[in-house]
Amino acid sequence: MIVTDLNPKGGIGANSLFVELDSFNFIVDAGLNPKFAGNLATPDYTLIGEAYIHFIVITHCHLDHIGSLPVLMRKHPEARVFMSQASQMLIERMLHNSCNVMTRQRAEKNIPEYPLFTHEEIDQAAERFETIPFSKPIQLSEADDEIELTLYPAGHVAGAGGLEISSSGKRYFFSGDVLFDNQCTLDGASFPIENRFETVFLETTRGETQSPKERTRASEIDRLLKTITNVLRRGGSVLIPVFALGRMQEILTLINNARKDGLLPTCPIFGAGLGLAVADHLDQISKRTGQAKFTRKTIKELRLRRPPRGMTPGKEPPEQGIYILSSGMMVEHTPSYNFAASLLSQGRNAICFVGYCDPETPGGKLLETKPGEIFLFDTIDYQTPTRAQIERFEMSGHAGREELLKFALRTHPKKVVLTHGDPGARAWFAIALAENDPALIVIDPKPLEPFEL
Ligand SMILES: [Zn+2]
Ligand SMILES: [Zn+2]
């Protein structure tokens, strides 16, 4: 097996692995790096050269895994494209939205190559998508070789799968993004822990996050609800920055349940953007496939409203309430970024992070800012001392590092390849894996350099 990590910058970004195994060439994921723009944001597909790509597997529909898929498919019209049924029901919506964002960025940031693909190309690409069921192998053959693919539920977001590849009597496993815990709207991962793998490709997102024993998902939810209650009682508003896919619908469900149980006071609740469109898809996925547990009724019961537009930085919104807005990392030009600029200067407000924030994004930077320190919103030319309460809740969509370590070790791999993590996160896994199994070969691939397994 020869593998090339096509993500040019390493870390978490334009996720894409090029794998050559026996007679087969395939690609796992085709992402886009949200931290860069233009051609710098895509995987380096030129490294595939003239190789015939037999198939592409999409693990799930976050942009860092699908954002350049039409580009890859354009270059490889012969490749079959596999994903779960729920992913197939989400992917077009996510790609069309990405095309709109790129079209806007073309003008705003003067990026002539944007959009990287058109709406028509997405429609054409969609005709090539093939769904595979969870936990049931499919076989492909080429010359005298046969290969078997199995997608296992990975939790994380609806449709997410870990990929098992079986060839010449050996099994390989690509974790994709994983969450083992159950969420209100999605069951946790169900990976084949009884199987033995030659190599495990392991996501390492939370390698730098220590999981304090006393903090469980349930206790973090409890702390979030208490924080919201306190903020509302003191006359403030709460901003919860969320990913549009998965996290927004989970938080809406959680707040609706809490309110029914009398754990939250009544107040206006605001939500907007792509997350609401995704909510409709999740409702359909839940009804038709059972691969999620979200119902549109939640939005009605919450009487969810659109937040006011055209907020002035430093000026609080006209109505006190809970603002559940994307993006999760408070990226510039998004509702969560603009509302943070409205709330941050007043101590009665709070900004509650409930997911992973890249340290280089505004969300990541705000989490590092101490009370009273100046925080700069540079794209809207506004700065303020940080007076609002800033909290992080460990309700990440990614598994904790100890759980992932336990999973990898349980499958007795000969090799583990570290993926989807910042350098410090990968370093923790490298040390922990070596300590637990000195015979294990741990590979932290250099971007764009093929390595043999
Ligand atoms: Zn993801
Ligand atoms: Zn990811």
C-alpha cells in the first residue's frame, strides 16, 4: 500500500488521502481548507498524476472532507463515488452553499479562481454518487484482484462513516471523524472493534485536549444550561456559535428538551442560515433512513426566530435571548462573528463554545483571550475589551483522545497513521501509542510525500 496525504498544509484542512493498493487506486475524502482561499485551499490533486482512480469514498459531509469533490470528480470522470445514504441526502446542499460562499468571496477577496465549481457541475456530480449501506460490505473487482469496502457508523454527524478496506486477506481502517458518545440527534460510532487491522488511519482532532474525569457530556450539558439560565437572569444574551451541519440541530434539540423539563426559563430563541436548511434534510434523513434522530417539530416548539440583520458592533441586539448561529469557529463574515461583536463588550452576556475551534480562527483566539483583554474583530474594524463571559463546553463532535487510543489499540494494528489533527495533537497520539505498544509503527505523514505501508 502506498499512501499520499494530499492535504498540502497538514493539520486539519483539505482532507484527502490517495491510496494505491494492489490493482486499485482510490481517494478517501476531498476536502477544502477553510483557513485558506483559492487554489491554496484544495488538496494537491496533481500528485495523482495520470493514475486511474477506481473510486472515491466520502466519510461525511463537513466541508473539510467534501469541499473540493467536484474538482476531483472533474479530473477523474471514471471514478465511482461512494457515500452513506444520509451523506448523499446532505452533500448537494452543502456543496451548493459552498459554491455560493465562493462566488461571494470571488468579488470580496478578489479570488479569480472562485468558485472552484459551478452549481451545474454539482448537479452533474450528484448523478454519479452511489450510496452504500452501513455495516454491509460491497465488493469491487479489477483484473484478478478483489477489494471489499465497508462503511461503519462513526457518530459525529448524520451519515458519517469509518471505512474498512479489505484486500488480499488484510484489513485497513480509516476512522474519518468520530464520536463514540450518543447525542440527542445521533447515535455514537459503532466500529468493528472485534476486527484486526493491518493499519488504522486515525483522526487526532482532540489530541491536545485533556478530558477531566469529572466532566462528562451530561455534566457539561448541565453546566451549559445553568450558564444560560444565569445569563438570562442577569439580563444578558447568550451566543452559541455552531456548525451548520449537526451541532446546530443538536443544540436546538437539547434546549427544547431542557425547556420541556423546566430546566431553562422561557426567552426568545434565534437561529439562522444554512443550519436551518440542514435541519430540513436531517428531518427527512431521520424519517427515511433512521440514520439520525432530528425532527422539524423541534423548531416549531422552540418558536425559533431569525436574528435581526445589520448589527452594529458594540451595540447589543434589541431583544435579549439565546442566539444559536453559525459558524462554530466564529469565522469572519458569519452571523456568529457579527453577533460576538455585539455582545462582547458587556459583562452580562456570554459566548458559549460547544465544539472544536481551530486556534487560528477568531473563535480559537477568543478562547485564548483573558477577561479585560482587547479583542480585535479585524474584518469589521472593531475592537473591545473582553467583558462578556466566555465559556467552553466539552461537547465536541469528536471523540476524546483516550477513547480513540483505546479503539486503535483494541484492533491490534501493526501501523497507525495519524490524520486530521494539529501537530501537538498528533504528537500526543504518537507518544501514547508508543508507550502502550512499543512494537507499533506510528506514522505522522508529511504532506504530499508518498509513503509505503
Ligand atoms: Zn467532520
Ligand atoms: Zn473533519
